[in-house]
Amino acid sequence: MSEVSDRTRKVIAGLLKVPVEKVTDEANFVRDLGMESIQSVELIAALEEEFDCEIDEDRAQGNDTVGKAVAYMEELLG
């Protein structure tokens, strides 16, 4: 697992108050992790702070699984 992947998963787990073991590639933010709509905005802000970057909200909103979010962050950060 890459450093970006590991850090992204920890941010997600912390925000959603779930064990990091539940934050798998296949986990759906809403269905599996119980994310509410306001938390998607909070997650974007938390990831921007963690990685000191700017995230395209429209593009990020399309990431419905942890794996897609991790892939987006890895692509964004090169």
C-alpha cells in the first residue's frame, strides 16, 4: 500500500469514525461506511489539509468507493 493510500484511508476512517480495517478499496462511502452528504464536503477539506493540495470538488464527488478516492488522490499527487 502506498503512502498516499495509507494516509487517505486514515483520513477517511477518522472522519467517519470507523476502524481503518473497514476502509477497503471496495467499501462504498454511503452504503458501507455510513457517510452522510455533508461529510463528503468535510472529507474533501480534510484531504486537502492532509496533503496540502486543492481538490476538484465536482470530480471528487464522483468517487463513491474508497478505491476510487485513493486512485484520484494518487493521480492528483503524481
